[in-house]
Amino acid sequence: MIIQDVISHLENLAPLSYAEDFDNVGLLVGDKNTKLTGVLVTLDTLEPVVDEAIEKNCNLIVSFHPIIFKGLKKLTGSTYVERVVMKALKHDIAIFAIHTALDNALYGVNDMICNQLKLNNKQILIPQSGTIKKLTTYVPVDEAESLRNALFEAGAGNIGNYSNCSFNIDGTGTYKANSNANPTKGEIEKTHFEKETILTVIYPKHQEKQILDTLFNTHSYEEVAYEITTIENKNQHIGIGMIGELTNEMTEEAFLTYLKEKMNTKCVRHSTLLGKPIKKVAVLGGSGSFAIPAAKDTDADVFITADLKYHDFFSAENKLLLTDIGHYESEQYTKNGLVAYLKKKITNFAIILSTINTNPVKYF
């Protein structure tokens, strides 16, 4: 195997095209064509993590957070970021970061939190917009069914809980081939009239290449007419945060105790207790204050996130319980989930969970 093989599995889980614009995901250090010796999975790539990779003969570090977030202008070892990159380069260790691509994945960070809390009926909290594309093309009527089915097979035609979705209108297309053309239907220098179907299908944007490859490889025309637009529908399977339900409702006090235990945190900062039972739970790993309005809109009883500021707690407005369990604590099980996923996909190489606790926040 080469490093790219691992990357391909990771991108199937969390396509990088769904990462937030501000983020820096993907292969940050190294050559994707390098032969793989082993994979070390971590939440953060720090110097001790690189040392661990060296010790365990892993030449690929899969990191949740990107070590390079802002542009590097020099490599002198004056910062921890520069030292990590320099050491990785010196020892031919590649670093891949997945961050907000995994935040926005259906089976990503927030699904892992929901599983840790044993929540049911899970849904995306903030579905991502602008991620569904629409392909319209024109195909001879007698070829429409085969092309439609090929596009479905390639991943087109799925929206929400529905599959094999398309729209079809029959009409007549015209064209005249010049002397340099090689038409499959019609004759050179004669206007041809062809019964055609206008075929429209939707697809997730990360599958665009395979959808277009299928179109060109299946369509019989030498020149395929097509157009691509973005539709406004929210993608119910891509987005940040998640909502779920406890099997049995709890009191606020019992839930806070349960939360500390399940998320292995020493401290839960929270807004004023409301004396209401907890049943519906909204979660967002990492810094999630921006999602407080969305959690309210879902009528969640509690919102679990991290990095809430003083004034954020006022925005609970007696409508739900806000809880801050800590940034590291909210994402700590992410590396376990990645290891479990990669072990299912790759059975002949070592997939190792880093033993380094990279939490920069200490409690006294």
C-alpha cells in the first residue's frame, strides 16, 4: 500500500470538499505515493506524537487537527509548529489532517459523541447548503434508460431518504456535423433531427468527477451537451452538529453526572438549571457557540459543546441547558473512531492509536 490508499479511505468517510473554507485539511506534509509502513492516529500532531510515530515505524500520522493552520513563512524551529514539520520531514513521516471534513461527515465527530452518550434518532443539526449539484444532459430516447441507470450506479439521484431520482422530458434535438466530426447518428454536413430525452439528476458535489466520467463514458455522442448547477436543498447527510434522544429522560442533575462520566471530563460548565427533564440532546464537538440558535430551533433540552464564553451562557435565555465540556474532551474519542474505521478497511498494516494526551488545558 501507499499513503494515498489510506487517504482514499479517509476521504470516503469524510470528503475533504465538505471541510469549512477556513480550514486546512488533507495531506499537509509528505508524498502521497510513498510506500506505507504504518499509521498513527492522533487528535493533534505534536513533537511527542512524531517521536511516537518514529518509535512505532509509522510513516503516516492521521491527525484530527491540522498542525499547519496558517501559512508557514519559514522553518527555523522557533515554534512548535515549525519543529513538528521539520521533524516529520527529517524522518519521512507524512501528516494528514481531516478536521472539519470529519466535523461535517454523517459518521464523523458528532456521531461519535452521540454514540458515546448512547443517543437515538440521530440527525444533522445544521445541514450544509450548496453541496448538492444538478446535472442536465440531452440523450437519444433509446439510450436514456441505460444512461440514467449508469448515473444512478455512479451515485447520482439520491436526496434525503429517496434514491433513483431524476426528471425526464422528451423532445427533438438538432445538430449538423462538419467534416471534422465523427457523429454516431446523422450524416456529415446534414442537419440531423434526433428524438432526445432531457435527463436531469442530482448528486453530491464530492462525486462530480465520477458522475461526469460516467456521463462521457456512457453517452454515445461525440460531443455531449450538459450543464451543472447548484441547488438550494440542504444536504441532510452532510453538516455540522447532531441531534439525538436519550432512551429515557433524565433530570438535569442526573444528566450532568452522566455527561461527565461518558465524556470523561473533570468539569462541566453550564448555564442556569431550568428544572426541566432532559430528553432531546444537541451536540457539536469543538467550538460551537455559533450553533446555539440552531440548537434552540430544534427544541433541544440541552446543547453540548466547548469553548463557550461568558456572554454565550446568557444566550440560553431559559430555553435550554448549555454545557461546555472542554474542547479536547468533546473531540477525544475522534481518534478512536478513526482507528476503528481504518482497521475495518485496512487489515494488513498497523493502525495504531496514539497514546499521547495532547490536551493543552490542565485542571487543578
